[in-house]
Amino acid sequence: MSPVSRGFHGRRRVPAQQAGRVPPGQYVTEDFPVLSAGPTPHTPTGNWTFSIRQGGSVRRSWDWLQMRALPAETVTADIHCVTRWSKLGTEWQAVSMDTLLDQVEHDARYVLAFCDGGYTTNLPLADVTGGRAWLAFGFDGQPLPAEHGGPARLLVPHLYFWKSAKWVRGLDLLDADQPGFWETYGYHRYGDPWREQRYAGD
Amino acid sequence: MAGTALRGRLTWQNAKVAAVIRQTARAVTIVLDVPGWPGQRAGQHLDVRLTAEDGYRAERSYSIASAPGEPVAITVERLDDGEVSPYLTDELRAGDTLEVRGPIGGYFVWDPGKDRGPLLLVAGGSGIVPLRSILRHRERTGSTAPARLLYSSRSLAEVIYRDELDNDGAGVTVVYTLTRSQPPGWTGHAGRVDAALLAEVAWPVDGEPLAFVCGPTSFVETAAQDLVELGYQPGRVKTERFGATGGR
């Protein structure tokens, strides 16, 4: 039972029309805050590839133009950052992860996304397939800005947004779950915002 | 497992407010008495949770201002459109109870036993808070790592921990830059942190300096980028960004 904070009334109760869209402990922002570890990399699309790797070898790789030639869709999603902001109805231009993973035969159960700058994050395969994850290259109809993860980032909106790795360059297919960057620093392995899985053990 | 963070679940704990110390017109330091607190590392943060009478809750993260081994303290700057920070800066008093959990974070952390090399600390506004923990930790552990702090503040009156920073001991150089107003006779820097100022203040790269940059998003974006362009290894530029959401 939490003690009442004397004199605290709260100013950001979730409005009724947003109920059911904002996970516990989150507040809605209209801004698009930036949270990253380290300086922002700036990889020109001419040097960019997206690779699916397994056991140390590249199973399939796309350069920028090959990736952009794949079927793309506009994805509208609510996103939730572990630092407690949620942004509703964001609009992305993206290639479904299914489109990419369907081109590689495998029986992996987990993936570790890897990125420019050395960032990694782990996800169960089931969370990046079935129309629930994308490789996003556009935001609001514009190229994705570098500070928001451009040229391309993962988009996995049903998990806390650190799982939507910025500057992503590929996925490692894994048999066993392997914690990524924030996960080794005490953040939750899975990160479901609806269960408030912020930190290890939540 | 000495020295290893063998962590269980981070549970919410009741913390007694031991003192509220006014730092500037907009910032206070809140000293907490948290029974069983496991101790913080320099640069970590904690979560604060407030509960209204009707059960409504708000949580935010705040950087820890005190060094490892000191009582837990956070320094909070008031954001006028914020929900939690105005309560903490204006309403909270010694003797009140706050719910906290932590410490959190293992990336934006300085460990003098592991991280050799000169320290470059770059603060924008209340981004000084975790860097102050690092400076105090350096002092308390007798670290010989030389440190330079470049601290950007809107005005001299808004500089947090000024007395302490002006009296920092051997091996620490503090450089202020004031972006909005400078007092009469000010001989220090004015204007925003830019590549030229960083080139002047930052350690040369050949000594393998370790940089910690903390402040608002745009400040951190620019300063971190400038350091990389000066030749700093991206992996040795640690950043902590405050989203400009009015959330804190």
C-alpha cells in the first residue's frame, strides 16, 4: 500500500478517450523525446546494409536500395518508452520483419538486433514475426532522422521502445536468449509495457 | 561476489525525506533516508513514485547526486509544466515520505577502479547532477584521474553546486559557460557549448579520455557529436539525455 504523498494531486491523468491505450505508469507526450546511449551514428545509406546472421555467418543481406525495393507499408502505432512517455498514433514507413525473415530458412527462437554504435537488444522470434515488428525507414512521411534511429530502426511497438533498436543493421538468429545492451544493465529481458516490465525481475 | 551487483527485483521502498536543501531558485537537493538501500554507483539514477489521495500515481527517474557511500540524495530542477518536479521542489518537506526504487543503470557510471584516463564531464543545466556524483566519488576515493568539467548554465544564478564546484580540489578544472545572461565583469565563457569551446576544454584524445555528457537532448546530441569529431571514440562518450517533455 503506497503512502499518500501529502499535497500531491497529479496533473496528467489519462483522458477517457485514451484509456486502454496508455500502459500503467506512462504519460502521453506530443513531443518525440530522444534517448540513446552514446553519440548518434550517421551512416550514409550508400554504406548501409541489413543482414540476417546465424552462427557467425551472414545468411542474407540487403543494401539500402534492395531493402527499399521490398514491399513497404505505413504503420500507425502507439509507442511506449521505459522512461515513461508514451506517444500515440505515430506513423511510420516500414518493411515488415516477416518480409525479411521469410527469405531465410531457420529454426531460431530468439534474435539479437545489432546496430551502428554497438547497441544490441534481444527479442524472442515470436515478437518480431506475425506482423508485429518492422524495419522502419520513414517517420511522418519523411526520412527517419538520425537522432530517432535513421537511416533505419527496428519498430516493435508492443514492447518498451528500447527494443525498437535505433540504427539497426541486422539480426543475429539465436537458439537461446542472450541479453542485449540495456538488458545487461538491469533492464528487463522482455519489456512488456502492459506488465510494467521495466527492470530485471519486474 | 563482492563488488558484483547481484540484483534481485527492484522493489519500491518508503524513503524518509531527511532534508530539502535549496540550491537555486528552481532546484533543490532532497536527502533521503532509505532503510536497506544497497548503495549507489557514481552516475546512477533512481525512480520516485508519488501517490495522490485518489490512488493516482506518477513515477519519474532522477539522477542521484551523492557519491557512493553517502546518503542517497537527488537534485531536482523544477519544470514549470512538469507533474512531479514542481511537487518535489515546492511542496516536499523534511519528514515527508517518498516511495523510491533503485539504484538503476550501469552504463552512465564511472568506476575509478575500471575506468582509467582523464575525465571530461560536460553538463547542460541540471545535467550536472550525476556528474556531481562522479566528482564527489573521485574526491572521496582519492582518484588521481584528472577531471575537467564544462558546465553550461543559463545564468550564474542557475549554476547548481556552485560553491562546491568552485572549491574543487587538486586535479579538477571547472569551466562555466553562461548562455543567457552574464553578470557584470564576467570573464568566463558565454554562449552555448560548441565545437570551438569543446576543442579548447576537452582533453586531447591521445590520453584516452572518458567523457560523460548529460543534459537536454539537443545539448547532448551536439556535444557528443562534437567530441566524436574531435577524435573521441564513440564508445568513450557516455551520454544521458533528458527528454524535453516537461515530464520530470
